Amino acid sequence: MRFERLLSSEAPPATLLIRVMVGAVFLSEGIQKFLYPGELGVGRFTKIGLPAPEVLAPFVGVVELVGGTLLLLGLLTRLAAVPLIIDMLVAIASTKVPILLSRGFWSMAHESRTDFSMLLGALFLLLVGAGPWSVDARLSAGAERRK
């Protein structure tokens, strides 16, 4: 029963637009951490001062790849949103808060627009689910028929 609640969604079909936007950005960012490790992966994590960047950067890349793909498919959407929310909270805390403290609000607001959009998009999907045009909806409908 809990698994069915995880998949269920009363969200409108337009939820697909949020899923595609959030999923595509996370998928793209995950891929880029491996394509450009010096600029966006291990090198960036080292520059920011995150611990164990040689482990953490690939881990985050995989989380973004897998999470983004799951969102695009609408598969386990609520579950996939949780690590992506954590990902964005860490990104904001480690990269945007320092900008706020050193260069002020407007500089931080400019630099963080994508981060906050991704955070809010993932939170939205956690709350409402994948919507009717998703693998979750198909699985949920199948579970209902089996009752």
C-alpha cells in the first residue's frame, strides 16, 4: 500500500513540463561532471573545498544522472526527488551562501537562479508526484487493477 501511495499522483498533465525541465537539467549536469571533471566535477569540488572531491564529485554525478533519468521517465518520481533536493541544498550552501556573504544579495540571486529553480522543481515533484503521463501512473493504474 505504501508503494502505491509513492506512485500515485493527482497532479495535472502539465506536470510533465516540470518533470522534463528538472529531469533534463539534472541529467545534463550529471553527464557534464564526467565530461568536464576539471571544470564541473572533481576540480570544481576541490576548488569549493568539499571533502573527498575524488569520491564526492562522481557520486553526485551519478545521483544527478540517475535522478534526472528517473524524473524524465516519471519513474519513482517522489523517491528520485529526495536526493536531488539534498543535492541542491548542498550546492546552495556550498556555492551560493559564500557569494551572498562576500558579494551581496543581488550577486547571489543572479548566480543562484538555476539552483533555486531546480530545488523548487524537485520539491514540487516530491509533493505532487509524476502526474498522469508517467511510468508511475502506469504502475499505479496496474496496481489498482490487481486489487
